[in-house]
Amino acid sequence: MTQTAPVRAVLFDMDNTLIDWSGFQDGWRELERRHLRKVYDFVRTEGYTPTGSFDDFVLHYTERVVAMWEEARNTLRAPHMGLTLSEVLAEFGCVIPDDEFSACLDAYGWGGVDGVRVFEDVIDVLETLQKRGIRMGIVTNAYQPMWLRDIELQQYGLMPFFGDQKTRISAADVGYLKPHPQIFQHALAQIGTAPEETLFVGDNVVADIAGAQGAGMRAILRVNHPAPNLLSGLILPDAAINSFHE
């Protein structure tokens, strides 16, 4: 009889696992446009003169991001919004030195989004895991660097559970998207537990479940829809839950 190793750490996906985006109404492009407006205005106040209009800037940036994500689906190499923004600004005549570019990302003004909230069941479960001494981390396929997503964690009251910066991991910083094994191996190295001692919780069958299982972890699927695509049984989670309380 095979014994299951005790769980010493739990890694969570972020979006639609911890944070519920179902109430988000504006659409991603409109949200991105508002943040790009802040960047465009910021570089002008810093003495730069963009060579194109704001609408052209948004269009060029958006086309670049869409193309990068299409390529990323095949390569699993993670896009990085900071690098993309820097490149597009340079193409518009605004070459920002690397050591000054963080100010542009500050101006971008990322944070909590209207209509987005923490799932109601999350805080109680995180408190329980914390009391039991279970290590916790986040692995997200975000194209923002993690320090920008940290702003959300602070605003949503999640940072007390994920205080170790090393275990808050964005694909943009690692260079690989889930389900690539590299990002899971990096997460395991940072949290300091063996795969068989580590549980992964996420809402995406391929990125989260297949990826984590491929790295040797047990994986729990958070079911946010009535009939999740389990790829006809080819990818089976170790468990499926509708609520963290399960």
C-alpha cells in the first residue's frame, strides 16, 4: 500500500482561484487603455515627446501584446508587459533608461479592479492553513511582474498569507508560463518542499492541473463553471472542488 506524503506546502494560482474576476465588466482592452493613458501622459511630463498619438500608441501596444500571447501559447515563453511597454515607447521615440523605467510602471497604476474580489471562502481557508504551519505560495501566469500584482494582494487583504516574496511568482519574472515545468520547478525551489509534499490549487485544467502533476505535485481543480473541460478524461485532477471549504 502506497503512503501519501503529508502536505507541507500549498501553491495557488491567483486569478479565478483566489481572486474572482467574474464581476469584471469593463473588458480587458478598456482597462488596459486607462492604464496606458497614465503612462503616455507620464512620459510627456518627463520631457519625452511621443511620435504618435495616444490612440496609435494603444493600438501598437495592443497588437504587440496579442501577438506575444499567440506566440506564447505555442512556446510557453512568458510575455512581460514591462519589456513590451519599454519597446513600444522606444518605437514612439521615448527611450527610457532601464534604471528609470520602474517609474513608468509606477505611473501605469496597476491595482485592484472594479468588480473583482477575493472569493468568499478564501480567507478562512488561508487562515487555517497558516495556523497549521503550511507554507503557501502563488504561481500566476500574469504578464505583469509580481511586484505589480502584489499591489492587488495588499488591497484584497491577501498579503499576510503570502509574506515571503520568493514564493509569490509571476510567469513574467520566471520567463515561462504554466504548464511549462520550469515555472513549477522554480516555485518548488523557492518554497523549499518536495513535489510529493506540495499541493497545487488552480482553475485551469491544462496550465494548473496538468502542469503541476507533470512536476510531481498533487493538483486540485477549482471548478468555477458547471462543466469544466477535463479534456475527455485525459487530464484528471487529484480532486475537484467548488469551494475552498471542501
